[in-house]
Amino acid sequence: MLFYSFFKTLCSKPVAIELKNDLILTGTLHSVDQYLNIHLLNVSIVSPEKYPQLAGLKNVFVRGSVVRYIQLPSGEVDVELLMDATRKENAVKKNEKKAKA
């Protein structure tokens, strides 16, 4: 759930998404769900000559399982907050393991 929460904070920010089929989409992150499915607005294709059939896209829904990379604006990422959240999540998981043992 860490990444889901993180991406929810980036709604309305510009992102670039590289898919597993090498297609790169840029646009504004509109929403993301718990499966990391992504809805982008104002979409543009990085290589429109390679994918002319996608030239008319304005909005797109991308299934999370086909995403290879997501490029985020560096100024929008709070690294300290992300590291703290990761530590807290790992501590909770450790405590759950100890309780089961």
C-alpha cells in the first residue's frame, strides 16, 4: 500500500509512463487505484511517428501490470517522507511476524 499512497499524492502532476511494449506516454496523473492502474489526462505519445494510431489519444487508462517505469517530477518527490513510511511499514511487518511466532 506504500506505493499506492505515494502515487495518490502525485495526482494532477505531470508524469511519463513507459510500458512493457516500449510505448512512452506523458500526461497528467488523474488517478491511481490499489492495483496501480493509472488514469492519465492530456496524453501525448513520445514517438508519434512510431505509433500513428495513438495520435488522437486525450485520456488513457493504463493497467498496472503493463507498466515498466513511471518517471516523476523530481521536485515532487519527498524522499525523507518516503523513507520514513518505508521504515514504518517494515516495522509493522516485523512485529506481525514476531506475533505469529
